[in-house]
Amino acid sequence: MSTCNKVHEIFNQLPRFYFPFDETKIPQNGIYILFEKGEKAHGGDRIVRVGTHTGKDQLCSRLRQHFLTENKDRSIFRKNIGRAILNKNSDPFLELWEIDLTTRTNKEKYSKTINANKQRQIERKVSDFLRKNFSFAVIEVGDKRKRLELESKIISTVSLCDECEPSKNWLGNYSPKDKIRGSGLWLVNELNKTPLSEKDISELTF
């Protein structure tokens, strides 16, 4: 059995969370593994994104930024979903969606250029898509260094696997990001690096 097969077997057997999720059942620190409706691999649901957090006790906060907070500049995942939706529809708003509005300078600079109602409409579409199509599992990892190491290795393991291919209907196929289309993952970082070792696998099942 390949390492990626083992990883999918482990994470497919974990308790699954769907929106709306009960935060009291989610650890404060850890890694989340996202699955998407219609995406299959290794006899189960295909891993489509792996993520974590850097701040202490911020796992739920990070998940809220993806599923609840309608601000694509606080979640690159949301931004990438929006990019694919806009690109699929050949919507010219994609160019404005790319602008980071977290700084006061950019807010002032683009306030008259960006249609706020249109922005809210896209944020709502992103939220609807996320909440209807994604579920996730979590593993508790208290140590920040270990979290980041395992996150990177899990991503690399999946991205290096020839059997983990997206379906023809996968929204990510419309992403303007080559790495998303090429990897079948909603990710552009930590692809094709160092995969999980047998020791790492044993830690995932601890």
C-alpha cells in the first residue's frame, strides 16, 4: 500500500465535520484535512486541501476564516475558490478580486473602483460553495513546529501521488493558478517536497 493510500485510509476513518460544525469537538491546535463532494481517491474521499495555523490555540479561528468570515483577504482558500468561480464564468471581476484590501492604503485607493455589492455577492457564492461541498477531519498536534512539518509532508505526499487525480467536474480545474490545476489540490505551497516517512505515519495514528 502506498503512503498516500495509507494517509487517505487514516483520514477517511477519522470523525468528519460538516458545516455548521461544533467547535467544542475540535482541538485548539492541530491540522485540518479537507474533502470535497464528488472527489474520490484510494477507495474513499480524496484529500483536496491540508492546512493548519501558526498562532497558539487558533485552529477553530482558522476554520472560521474559511467557512464563516466572508473576507477572501483573510483566507487564501476562499480567495482561490473565488478565483475559480470567476474564471469559470469568464467574469472580468477576477482582476479586482485579486486586490488585497486589508491595508488602509488599498482600501482608499480602490474603494471607488471595486463594486462593494459585487464583492459581497462573490463572497456569498464562495461561502455557499464551501458550506455545501466541503467536509473535514482534524488531528491534534500541539507543537507548532511539528504541525507545520506534518502539514508540509502530508501535502507533499498527496501532491506526489499519481493516483490522486481530480474529477472532470472539479471546480479547481478552472483555477487561474497552474499549481492548483496541476496538483488537484486547493494549494500552491508545499507541493512536491518531502513526503511522509513511516515514522511520520505512525505519529499520525498515535
